[in-house]
Amino acid sequence: MTTENPAIPRRRFPLGLTLSVAVAFAILVGLGTWQFQRLQWKELLLARIAALQVAPAQPVLPVLARIAEGDDADFTRVKLDCPGLSKAPYVELYSLRDGQAGVRLMSACRLDGAPYGSILVDRGFVSDSISARPPVDASDQTVLKLVGVLRQPEAGNRFSPPNTAQRWYTRDLASMAAALKAPKPAPLVLMAETASNPDWKSLIPAPIPADIANRHLEYALTWYGLAAALLGVYAAMLFRRRVS
């Protein structure tokens, strides 16, 4: 018959540590699962962009009519005639392209026969190293045939600087349209693929990123691996307490 040595204190079960490990484990698994969900979303996005590369441009008015009825037209290639776009007024939206800071010129194109009175056009990127800008003449109504991609405007976040008259940091379509005196803007932006100023090479049409990274599987496995490592360390600690 064995008896416990009263000189050796009995170790209590580490309840606080166990709860902390359980919370950390749940967070790590949740992050891994979220990355798997992002992986599925990114694969669908990349497939949609790949299909866009060969999709013919559709007339914009029927597409806008479908949008007004609730259809999703993000990443749809369209074509339209836009009077005066080459010399239209614009606002400047801060942007990065290939690691270089600059602005994207945002103008409005008026629409006839559409559910919306206008659509905002992202005419392209101008590097901050270039101070010149295209000429502005609101009276010029020369028709420009434009091909572009409809995109949902990305939302800002708490870290986005406030928009100013000189430089914008988020595509706030309602405010941009008001600044450009554009009536009833469509809820999507038209990202120009063809040049609005062919003779001014500093304005680079850049409708979608050429290379979108997809590392969500790697991130998911990293989070799951950390969760497994946490359990291993916890189990080893319990075993050591038991045998010591």
C-alpha cells in the first residue's frame, strides 16, 4: 500500500492556462478557416478575371439596366460613346501602381437612355513624378469611343485619410459625382481600358491588376500549423507535470 508523501504538494490542474490555450486555439483555427474561405473567394475572382481577358465588350446601357434591377455586373467589360471625356473635368484619386505613388483621374460621362444619369470613369494612372495634366474644356463634346471594365468601388477604412478637393483617397461616388456636377451616378466605376487621351502617354489606363497574389492556402496552413503546435506544447506541459 502506498501513501502520498505529505511533503510533496499536490499540483492542481492548470485551469487558467487551459482556458487561455483553448481561446488561443479557437482563434488560430478561426483564422485558418477564414483564410480557406478567402481562398475560395480569390479563386472565383481569378477565374472571373481570366474570363474577362477574352470576353467581348457589351453595350453599357443594357448592362446598367440589369444593375438597376439588382444584377451583379462587377468585372463586366463594356463599351460606350462618351462625349467630351478627353477634356472633361476630373478629380484626382490617390493610388499606387507597381510600387509607385500617383493619382487616378476620375471624370464623369453623361448617359442618355439609361437608368442612371452618368457614370464615373477612371481614366487611368498618372505618376506623382509628372506634374502636367490633360487639358480641361467642358465645352468640348467630341465623342470618345471607350472600352472599360465595370468595378465595384472599394470602400475606405478607418485608416483612410479624409478626401479633399485636391486629392481623394476613397471612391466616394456620390461625393465625386457632386464635385463633378454629374447627375444620378451609376453605382459602379468604369475603369478605362482604352486611352481617353491617346496623345498624352503619361495617363496610363490600368483597369485591373495584372497579377493578383493568391497565398491564402499558405496562410491557412500556417494558422492551422500554429494551432497544432500550441496543442503539442500544451500536451507536453501536462505530461511533464504528471511525471515530475
